[in-house]
Amino acid sequence: MPNETRRGNDPDLRQIGLHPDFWYPLARSKDVKKGKTHLAMFGGEPIVLARGEGGEVFAMDDRCAHRQFPLHKGIVCGEVLKCAYHAWSYQKDGRVAGVPYLPKDACRPEGVKGYACREAYGYVFVFAGDREKAAQANFPELPNFHSTKRKTMHFWRKVDCHYSFMHENLMDMNHQFLHRGIMGTIKPTLLDYSKGDNWVEVKYKFEQAAGKPDRGADLMMAGRGRKKSERKSGDVMTIRTQYPYQTLNIVRGGADEPAFDLWVVYVPYDKEQRSHISCGMLMIEKPPIPGLIHVIWPLIRRFAESVFTEDRVAVEAEQKAYDEQHGDWNQEINPVIIALRDVLIRHGVPLEPEITRATAASDFQVMQDA
């Protein structure tokens, strides 16, 4: 592997926003009811989702072009969204469909920004950037999601940290010490890593150290009954950040197909991107005994939630330290994470400084005095 160190003059990754020109899940499908609206957020930008009477979901800026009244308080009428203030109505693409009191000879007002929208895997995906680029953008492909040989566990959690902390947490498996109470006998070993313009991939070997087997991990690896030889040969974990998404899969010792696949994305919530929604799908191989997956599913869920809870505590502590210490003072030595940071910086967008109310008020007073 090349000898890499973090460059001291690199931009502050925690001040880099996630690029909007990708497909992001902004809501669960079940949260957007027919004939109703739903408020979603992407990097501090409110976006209203609405499901028309025909069942299709559409998205636009959450503000009426007239008085900026929030459209998520509006009414879905057939396939249009009507503002609850003055009854301006909007088509699915954000254009004004009608104004009740508009004179016949008057020009129709401009509408608001509309977003390309797709439903898949139980989520509403929105192309958060330039609508014209949506058709050429790659949509996430999860072939194992539809496999009858697998059962999917969904994750949808708000986490109070910059999305980059999550990328680093998942890719750096040296943090297994954090989970010593849950997976204390699991030992990860770095095998290799590779990188490209917009991706980084790393492989770890997971071996069972001396001590009792990790029952939770065994359940995750397709249920009970793992052979002792499989445990000894070790499992290979592959983690990949393909900007802006992240995947993880584990192939157990002696197997050809992954025991489980994880697809995850961290959708920025607030404008400063100090919080996000972690949306993940964990596709787990069913054990050979019919129906067993349903019996052990609650135990698998409990194990996965326990691991996620510990990770969440860690990344939120990292964010708090960053805020209290006013900067990124990390002394990163892992070449994998250094490469990952480089990808996230180069493909993200710098966050604009927040204009405080005091500054805005001062500028307004200057204009008044002029």
C-alpha cells in the first residue's frame, strides 16, 4: 500500500456539504399518505412531498411563490397541491397551476422549484440538485433487496453529527474495541484497500478470538449452526464508499455469497449539516431452515440496534468535540480514512457561512439610513 499521510492544508471536511446532485431518500413511503403532504429536509432546505390521488409522489420547495407560506400545510386536490393561505395551486413540477383571483388577461406567476422524485425500496427518493441532471444520474441498485433468499432490515434514524463521521466510523473497523461488550471476541485485520476518483474500498478479515462465540454476530451471519471450521477460517468484510453512498458486506468463511449486505446513505438535515438522517437497508441471508429467520429476527434486530447505538454515541461525541474545540484536530494515520476524506472533500460542496440575524439586521439598518 502507498505511504499516505493527511495533508495539513486540506479543507476542513466538517465544513464540506454533501453534493445535492444525487438521489437521496428523504422520507419513508409509509410516511407520505395518499392525498396528504409530508415535510422533508435536505441540508436545511425544506421540501414538501405530496402523494396525489393517483398514488404518485411529487416534490417541490416548501414555500408558496406568493407569500412564502409553507406548502406542507396545503391541501392535495387530485394531482395538484393547493396553498392553504390564498389557494394558489401547483402542478407536480412546481409550476403554478392556477390562482383563483387572477385576472384573465394577467400573466400567470412563476412557481417554485420542483424536484425529480422516485419511489423504491420503501422510500421516497428525491434528486436534491438540478432537476435536469436527474435523468443521467445513477439510481441506487440493490439487487439483493428483491431476493427471496434474503430478508431486509430498515434503519431510519436522526443522528446529530456531520455525515462524514458516519463514513469514517463504518469504514474504520479498528473501532471494534468500542463494541467490546457486544463483539468482544471478534478481531478485525486489514487485508487490503483500493481507491478511485469517487470511491474507496477496504477489506477486513474478521476472526474469532479466544473466548465464547459472539451469538449476536452468528445470528447476523445467517442464523444458528455455523460450523467451527467456518469460524476459524474467518469472515471477509468489504466496505465501500461510492460517493455519496456506502455499502458493506460480509462473506463468511467457506461461503461464496455474502451473508448480509448493507446499503446506507447519510442525508444532511440542517443547513450547517451538523445532523443527518441515517437511512440503511440490511439485507440478511435466510438460514436453510424454513421460517427460522422470523423466529430469530427480533434477536438480530436487537443485536444490530445495540451496535448502532454505540456507534451513534461515538460519532455524536466526535461532533461535540469538534464544536467545542472549534475545528478538526484529528491526527489520522489510517491510509484508508485519509483516502476516504479526500473523496468526500473533492466531491462535496463547501458550506456557506451562516448569516446571523444580527448581521442581517445591521445590513437592513444601513439600507434604511442611506
